[in-house]
Amino acid sequence: VNCVAFSPDGRTIASGAAGNTGHILIWNLNGTPRATHVIKDHARDAGMQIVSLCFSRDSKEVLYTGIAYSGQAGLVDVATGKQRILIKEHTNTVVSGHLSADGKLAITSGGTDNEVLLWRTSDGRIVHKFASKGKAVCATAWSKDGKTIAWGNTNLSDPRDGTMPLERTFRLDALD
């Protein structure tokens, strides 16, 4: 298991497979399996490694990120496994993905170019592409009000005090 997420309604758990099986497993809270959904790499008809998961606020969809032959992210229906949105603009492994508080936007990060993509969950349209300063983006997050995004890309802490810097924050209303 590479990643685990609880649904906001508290009734479901999703886990992502570490191997290239493309499995997103849906579980009841008591640990009994409910469904297995297979996500295929868009570049080849093969499974992929699921790297991160995040439920929609209504618990009906899950945002996944991952890698096989190419990096991708998408939204999958929890009940049916049908993929509604596919984001294939990342250039390699997509390591992090999160949904805004209102569920209208998603942010995913990764790729050889260390890109962070901000996209609409209604249609998958890329709203903004951020470029990291040559470092892989390891984590992304939304503020509670959904107006600010942040990311970090430093894997080593300062030896003097153990802190790790937050690399960037952006107010969405300040973007072009």
C-alpha cells in the first residue's frame, strides 16, 4: 500500500497499490473490501502505481495521482470505478494531489519538470501551471478557505533546528 485516504463522510477508506497494478481498493471501515478499481496508464494499456489519494467532499469520487510509463492524475467514481477526469499533462510521476474545500479545483504536483498543475474538477481544464525552481515538489495543500495553495520541495531539514522550509504559497486571486 502506497497511500490511504478516509472519506469525509467517515464511511469509506481508499488505498492505492504500490505495485504497477493500478489498484485503488475501496474498503468499509471494518476492513472488509468493497471494490477494486483498476486505473490504466494513459500512454499504454498497463496498470500504474497509485501514489496519492484524496476524496471529494461528498465522498463520491477520489482524486488519484501516480506513475507507470507516464505520470497522470484523475478523478474516479468510488462506486463504479469509472474515471471521469484524466490529467495527462504531467511529465513524469505525479506525487501529490489535493482538492479545494469547495471541490471545484484540484492541485497535482510532480513530473520531470517539477510542475504543479491547478485544474478544474468539472472538466479537467488546466487553470494554471506553476514551475518549481528545479526541485521536485513533494507535497501540496489548500487553505481551509480554498483561496491559497502551498507546496514544499525540500527533503532535508536544517541541522540547526530541524525545520523544513515551506517553498511557496499563492493566493488564487493574485494569479493571472
